[in-house]
Amino acid sequence: LADAAFCAALPKAELHLHIEGTLTPAQKLALARRNRHAMASMTLEQIEQTHHFGGSGSPEVDLKQMLDCYYGGIELLSTRSDFFDTALAYLDQCHREGVRYAEISFDPQAHTSRGVPMADVVVGLYEALQYGRATWGVQAQLILCINRDRSVDSALATLDEAAPYRECGWIVGLGLDSNEAGNPPSKFVEVYRRAREQGYRLTAHCDVDQVDSVKHIWQCIELLGVERIDHGINCLEDPDLIEQLRQRGTCLTACPTWRLRDPQPRRVERIRAMLQHGLRVTINSDDPGLLASGTLGRMLPRVAAHGRFTRAEMAQFCRNAFQGAWIDGPTQAAY
Ligand code: HPA
Ligand code: ZN
């Protein structure tokens, strides 16, 4: 079996991580004080209380509650330095936990819609990536996530605004996140078509146990042409879909994360089943600041113990992540 020391020593990669979801209550309070935000008048305990979501009994409502907390904290990020500091704190943690490579998602619309310039978001994040690489040798790339509960026009305008950063290679991929109910992948066909033309690598969320999840996963591969699916656990309900994902080598970025009210890792048996089906499934922390599971390095030994995973299985999750990573050419040989 894979013990904590084995998990710590594994070279790790993280493909599903929202930078806005890395903010812990303490980080939120520090940003609120610095930016003179109303949250500065709250105590740390009061902010921690807002992180107690979920457990409604409905996966849709739980996701909505989680997103309310997530987007409630997002307005603490407003300057280039806020983005730089937040990304650097995450990369520092990667370095300490043996995460050698990370693909970091960010939600530009949630910032630009508040008047934060796209340049401050992207340049702040990208400068942290350069600093992290130079200081710790941790490699990372950026994924621009479209908020699926906003309009297609807003998504297309966001692609236009981000085009200069895509052209110079500062953004590697496009994702799709936020509230899935009523916002199927099929809504974004035109957005994905344009992004593909601009050279983006493509992924999209199909969150766990959402209505029509299987249908959404099919839409992602057939209509959007994604190479990866974020979550995608419900593929297990359709044998034809499993076969299709296996043949395509689609990477599925699963998150066995747990909330404050959950005593244990979640979704572990389904993630094991995905591995046993030969799917390219990986383990990720998603929103380590919001979720009790925390960072990848902290979560992995708990998942290994709870699922009684062998060393070979834990290593396979990590190998899958490096294989699913959007690294081209000679860099990949380093892994
Ligand atoms: N699902 C959808 N949107 C998100 C998530 C998630 O898990 N985390 C941050 N934005
Ligand atoms: Zn996510």
C-alpha cells in the first residue's frame, strides 16, 4: 500500500486547480485588509464559517453553494499584485509538496466584469509562473476558464481580449466552469471552435452527479472536441462512453475532495473504477482553499489510505497526469 512517505516522494502534476479557489480564510482576510474590502471587518472565524457549505442532499444545490462561496471571495482579487501573490503562494506550496507541474485555471470574466483589466489578471499570474519556475523549478501553465452561466457573447469577447496572451503562449488552454445546470457544453460550440483556431488546448467541466452529466460528457468530446474533461466521473454510467474515452485517451481530472462537513475523501470508489477501466484518470485538488481536503500533497495520502490504493495505483494517477499535461516537445522528456 502507498503510505504518506510514498505519496510525498511521488513526482506530482496537478491539472485541475482554480487559482481563485486557493484562497484560504487567512489569505482572504489579508487581501481584504490590503484592499480595504468590507470583508476586512470580519473575523477569521466568521470567514471560516462561510466555508461551511454543502450537504444539502442535492448535487446541484451543493455545487451552487460551493460556487457562491467561491465567487463571493473572488472580488478580493483586484490588483496585479493580488494575482501575483496568490499564484506565487500556490506555487510555493507545489514546491514544498513535490508538485512539479501545474496547470492553473483562472476565471477572467469574474474579474473583468468588475472592471479589473485583463492585463492585470494575466500578467500578474504569468509573472508568478516565471518567478516560480526560476526560484523552485516548478513549471506551470494557465488555462482560461469560461463561466458557463454567462452568455456566449461574453465568452467570445473574453477570447478577443485574451488573444494577445494566447498568441504569445502565455495561456495554453481553454476550460469551462461555474454553474452547469441549464448551461450544457452545446451552448459553447462556437466558442470552442474559435478557441481551437487560436491554438488553445481544450477542456471543460462536467461536474459530479449533475443533471445530464453523461450527455454533457458526450457533447464535450463530440461537439467541443475537448482533449480532457474536468471531473467526468459520471462516464461510468455509460459503457459506450467509457470505451470512447479510453480509445481517445481523454484525460479525466477527478477530484476526491471533501468539504468541512465530510469526514472522508469522496468519490474514491468511482475513481478506482475509472482506473480499472483503463481510463486516463488523475487526482486533483480543484479548490484547496475552500475545501477541507486542502492541497494535493495533503489530500493524496488520505485518499490512498481511505481507498487502500497500492503504490502502483498511486503512481499511475500521477503518470496519467503527466501524460495528460499540455506540454509539447522536449520538455515532456524531462518527466
Ligand atoms: N465546478 C465548477 N466550477 C468551479 C469549480 C467546480 O468544481 N471550482 C471552481 N469553479
Ligand atoms: Zn473545477
